Amino acid sequence: MKVPLPAHSYTRASATVGGSRLVNCFAESAPPEGKGPSILLRCPGTVETTSLPPGSGRGMITWSGFLYAVAGQTLYVINPDYSFAALGEIGGTGRVTFAVNSEQLLICAPPFAYVLQGGTLTAVSDPDFLAPAGVVSVDGYAVFREADTGKFFSSGLNAFGAYDALDYATVEGLPGPLNGIFADHRQVLLTKSDCCELWENIGGTGFPFVRAVNGFMEMGCANGDTIQKVDNSVYMLASDLTVRRLEGLTWARKSQHGVEQAIRSYDLTGAYAFTYTQDGHVFYCLTFPENEATWCHDVSTGEWHERSSSDKRWRPCAAVYCYGRNHVQRYDTGQIGYLDPDVYTDSGERMKVEWTYSSDAYNKNRRVYHSMLECVLETGLGADSDVSGGGGFIVGYFIGFGAGSSEVSDPQILLSISNDGGKEWQPLPMKPLGKLGERFVRVRWWALGSSPDRVYRMSITDPVKVIVTDTELEVA
């Protein structure tokens, strides 16, 4: 019998429910001539490119063709050859946000803000400048939300260092402080825990922003750092602990029940999100630092999977596209790297790929005998010497290596089984995936015993290519 490949992570806190799981891999629709409706692809590895002085990653941006990043308490410019220069000190310790115009880059580092112009970094010192908690840029204005209030305010037009005591408004659809600010399609999205409002620039004298017609929405945001633009719209972690997308004036639910149950168990302190695009897949990546968990939504397929570094949260805390690559910043060291689907390590460290099948070998709670399990993958060739992957198919796992990976002459695969719906697991002896250079390798597991409700999990930690195309199970 064909065992459907898992399409997403869907786990419930109940052994009787079961579910599937994808860690550091994601599903993609297979071509019409494929063995099944989908395939599994390994998530991209990370190649670290800088040697910045150690400091926590706080954010980065592309501006005027260059990459800028805040690591620790320093603003850096990262050049195309990955050399870097320190531009000045940034106060605070938390995440930063940015605003830009043609000549100025503003860095909001609550409770401070700084303007970079002509290579000089200057702290905002205008006496009418309020306590900032986040910033966006719209039509040449830097637009801030004020900390712990319902107010938002703006700079002068194309003058990020100039402020007027009258250039503010209060979001009063419902009482309470703002917890997020974001800009999309020249509108300012302002969020509270129980509502959102859209404001827009109408020009004229005085403060130029007014609430848009029908711009009040009775859906709140759980954490403003989770608001991101994705696929020409906006995503956020909503106050009902679902992930939602703004479609017109409606927040449409994009998470599923298994993800939502996991989120309900998390501490939302410090949660954040970022996005990136890879080969037509658009990913919204949501991290919960207190619980060391990262969930990713593939907007292209609508499915969710998990990312991890060393069995903890995925290390990137921000992502931007610059110099022809998707660059990411590590939260723990501030270092900059780039994502590469042909690299199979995480900043030089092993990256475990794991997928759990749903409980499909179930026959009305009757004992089923499992005589053989086999897995079919696409294969190729590769090693540190930049040999790219080739074509072909194997039954089992392929051997391949990405740039920056360590050569593995005898990579291994681990199969684990659970007879209680995924609550407890029994690992089987590891099996080789074949030797370097072999194009066709057959890996099968025989005489796997019997169970009324069997679940299989496969994992690989060696730096090899992983493209799963099919799985077959013989039962009696």
C-alpha cells in the first residue's frame, strides 16, 4: 500500500488523535508524472558570511542597494563582498525597526531613535519627539507608535530628525494602548489587543493621516512583532491565537488546529516573525523564543512545517533579500548569512531533517502485520568541490553534499516506530543510505512486527540532499 507523504505538521496533545510532522522539510506539489501528489524537500541550509563582533541580532534592512544590520549595540553596513563597517552606536537591547526615505535611514530602538544620513549616525533629539515603540515609513514620513498609549505620530516630510508637537493622532475605535504598527500599500496599520485600524495620508497642512473609510476592524493582534507583509498582503498572530491574513478588510484565518493548539501552550513574550521567498514558495516564519519553537507557513501551498536549529528554535531572527540572495541574521550572535537550498548544514552545524507519517496503517483497531517499508527519493551527486546534484531515482535515500558541507562517505537514516499514536517511540538500528557516487540505492526495512495503530518517523542528520517522492508499506 502507498503511504501518503506528510504534507504538514499537525500534532494534537492526544496520542489517540495522532498526526503528521515536518521538521526542516516542507511539501511541494509534484509534477503530473510524479509518483504521488506531493514531494518533500529539505529546507535550505545557512552559510554564515560575516565575523561581526558578537552581539544579539536585532534586525536588518536593505537600503540604497546595501545591507544594514544592528548587532548588539552597533549599526553595521554589510558590503557585497561581506566586509563590513561599524557606523555608530544603537542604544537599547530589543528588536529594532526601520524607516527610509531617499536620503535617510531611521532606526527605532525603543526608547531611542537614530538617523543615518551621509554616513553619519545621529540620535533624534527634537524636544517634541515622543517615546517611540516602533516605526514605519509612508510617503516620506517616519510614522511611530508611542509606547504604552493609543497615540501615533510622524516626523516632518523627508525630515526624520524634525518633529512637531501637533503631528499626532489617537486611535480611539476602542480604548487601550497600541501594540503594533505596520505599513502596507501606503496605509498605516495600527493594532491593539482587541482591534485594528487603517489610516492613510490625505496630504494638506497639519498632521496628514486620517482613518480610512471602513478602516476599523474588530480583530486584535497578540504581538506586533509578528506582523509581516507576505505575498502582497499582511499576516499577523491574532489575539485569538490564530494566524490571519488581511484580505480586503477581513482577517482570514490561515493557521490550522494543530498549529493553534501548539501556540496556545506557548509564552508569547518576544514572539516575532519574518518572511522570505524560495523557488516560488513564500514563507511566513513565526518564532516563540520562550518555548524555543519556530513554525513556518508556506503561503504557496497553505501548509505548515517546523524549523529548528539543534532541536531548538530556528536561529534566524530577520530576513531580507539583498545582493541576489536571501540573507538572514542570527538572533544569538548577530552574524549575517544567506539561505541556500543546495547547502545541507546550519551555519556549519548538522541540521536534522525529520518527517512523521500519519497513522494510515489502521484497520478498525485490529492488529496489522507490517512486513516491509520502503521509501523512494530523488537522488544526485555532490561533494565539497561544488559538484552539483544530478538526476535519477532511488529507493531509500540519496547521498549528496552542498557547498560548505562536510563530505559523508556513509550517510545514515534512522527509522523510529510508535505503536501508541506517536506518544512513545522506538528507534530501529540505523541503516546506510549508500556510498558516495552510487546512483541507485535500495533501503528497505523488513519484519517490522504488528500493531493496531502504527506510526512511522524518519530522520536524517547527515549533510545530504533529501527529496522524498514516495513511500510504500506491505501489510497483512
